[in-house]
Amino acid sequence: MKITAFNKIHKGTGGKLVEFAGFEMPIEYSGIKDEHMTVRESVGVFDVSHMGEFWIKGPQALDLVKKITSNDPIILTPGQAQYSCFPNGKGGIVDDLLVYFYEPEKYMLVVNAANIEKDWNWVVSQNDVGAELENASDRISQLAIQGPKANATLQKLTDINLSEIKFYTFVTGKMAGIDDVIISATGYTGAGGFELYFRNEVAEEMWNAIFEAGEEFGIKPIGLGARDTLRLEMGYCLYGNDIDDTTSPIEAGLGWITKFNNGRKFIDRDFLMMQKTEGIIRRLRGFIMQERGIPRHDYELVNSEGSVIGKVTSGTMSPVLNKGIGMGYVAKEYSAFGTQIFVKIRNKNIPAEIVKLPFI
């Protein structure tokens, strides 16, 4: 198993470690619900160093990013980031990712940990324009500092005015006395905050500085368990659950990151355009349980007659709502908000209602 630069710290602070995407990662520390509410109400720190980072550089950098991503990178200015996906040439998704426009002729792609090798091979195989590629995943550490007190915590450690870093923008500068830190605001929790990218060698120094600065706010380390419940309350997709090689971005409700403007040619453009204009037969939707019950990945969704109309892709007990919530693909005719469906839990059909995302 691979480890991040924070592995020793996780073990020393009582993290419960599990295998995740080939890495030994903390699933929880003080308990998922406690960690979840810490992020919603104060500030928590996630080690997300297992994520992958690719640099695309040179005069052909934009040409390659344009070709392989569904969103439109032409509209970015340096210091902006964009949520996007890699269409796979067959109507599905290789991965979802973040595109950072670092400077002219230089982009950073941030990809999911489980897909680093697959994504790298995909990008390399599509590079027929001669862009310069670098897989920096093993050299970069990343922490996500999330919650309403994240700004106040990190502001103690930098002269950069953090309140000027708007959603989906980033700056590079000094943090905790460390140079060349990428400070971005692309959060996966819906609670506000920042992601910091820096060299592995300064990982421990960065961690200690952040925890000292956040002590007055009750800062805590947060595991992958609470990361999942937080993103699910926001209705954010998780690759491998809600999206994969068999789901199209249009079906997944990601039409907003699938841009056809500027006459841009990109992988699967024609197929996705057809889906957008002609419609689809299933949709990814959020639902809230109307009775006790927790929906789980792969549970069947059925109609009032008990016929299967879809399946759960993600589900949990929402710590904020104190109700079972989930996402899943349902047949189009059951996808209207307010529609009653049922989740099959241990051979019982528990009622649920289709709702608009986010859940909170």
C-alpha cells in the first residue's frame, strides 16, 4: 500500500486506517458524525494527498485540455479552476477532475486517487498534439481545510487576503512560511474553505502550523468517512459510485460541465450533443427517505408496484437532516422532483421522495 506524507501523523493522532484506492488512509478519528459536524460548524482538515496531479505544459497545452475535457477551458483566465470530466469515447466518463489554469501554457489537472494510472494512460494516449506532460502525483501533498472557521484559521498563516480567493479560483504564495503553496477554493464539502498543494518535504511542518492556528476553533483531523457524508449532503458525485465508464455526464446531471460552445471539438462531443437534444432514458437524482432506513450503494429503487426503476449509487444517514439520503439513477418518468419512489431494504420497500440537490 502507498502512504501519504501524513501517515505517521494519522497513526499518532488515533486515525483508524484502511486501504483506499491503493493508499493507507484514515477513515475516521473521533467518529464520522462528530467529524462531519466539526466541518459544518467549525473547521476540519482532510489529508487528500492521495489525489493525482498532472501538469500539461507548452504551446499545445490548451489544445490537449480542450480535446480531453468536457467543460470549456478556453474561458479560463490564469488563477481560475474548473470542474470537468474526461469523456471516454464511448459515452461514459474516464474520471471527473479539476482543471487549474496555472499560467499561459501551463495547466494542472487534479484527478481521483483510484484513477491516477488509468487517467495518466488516457491523457498520454490522447496527446497527439505534442503537449508536454508530467505526472507529479507522488511529489505533491494536499490538505483540504474545510468549514466556516477555515478562513480565520489559515489567515493567521499568510499575508495573502484569503477572502479574495473566490469559489473556483486559486493563488500561489506563502503559507505558514512555506513558499509556492497553491491555495485554492474548490471545496468538496459545501462548508467553505481551501485546498493547499505543497511539496511532500514540508508536509509535517504545514500540518503542525495549521493545527496550532486552528486550536482556538476546535480544529480536528477528518477522515474519508465524513468526507463522503459531507459531499453526499451537497449532492456531489463520487467517481466509482455515481459516475463511471458506463454513465454519461448528461445522465449524471453534469450537463453544466459539458460545453458545446466555440465550435470546440472534444471527445464524445457528437454523442453528448445528441443526448442533450434528444433526451435520455435515465437520470441521476437525489432522494430523501420518508421512513427510517439507510439507502446503500446498489440497493434497488422500485415503483409502487415493486418494479425495478433504478438503483442507489450513494447513500447515507445525513448527520444534519437526521434522515436517510441517497442518489441513484432512475428511469426518466420517475425523475420529476416530488415523485415518490421506494428503496428496497432487506426485502422491504421503504418510501422516498425525489428532491432537488443539494440536500441541505
